[in-house]
Amino acid sequence: MQKGVGSVISTYEDRQRATARTKVEAFARELDYSLADLFSAEVKATLAPAPAKHRHPKNATVVWFGPGRKPQRFVGNRAIGTACLMLVR
């Protein structure tokens, strides 16, 4: 019985959704629009990656961009007073 009730509910919801869609399409047509005009997906601009602010002095491929957690080598070396990252200019 549970299966029958679930399928009846889903078909009822599908019919209601189809009815609502036809009503909305008719209303949009009255205003000289289509549903694609009203509900088109807007394309968001993607952000470029942030430039590196700090670079490891011995290995130039290791960089730190600034926000977020500091690299462990930076935290550890700063505690003992040595510079382990250079500021990128």
C-alpha cells in the first residue's frame, strides 16, 4: 500500500507542476516574454587567482598567497628569528 500511495503522490505533484508551468508560460506570453527570457541562467565572472605575496627563498615554486593559515615553516622559523619567506615584489 505504501508504494501505491507514493506513486499517486508523485504523479499528482507532477500534474500540479505541469499545470503551474502552463499557467506561467501563458502569463509570460501575454507579456511578450518566454520562460527562457525570464529564467535564463546568468553567467558569473570567475575571479583570477590571487598573486603570490611570499616566496620561499631557496625553492621559488613554494609560495604563500597571504590569506589563510601561515605555512608551518614560516611560523616555526619566525619563532626562532630567521626569515624563511621573502616578500614578492
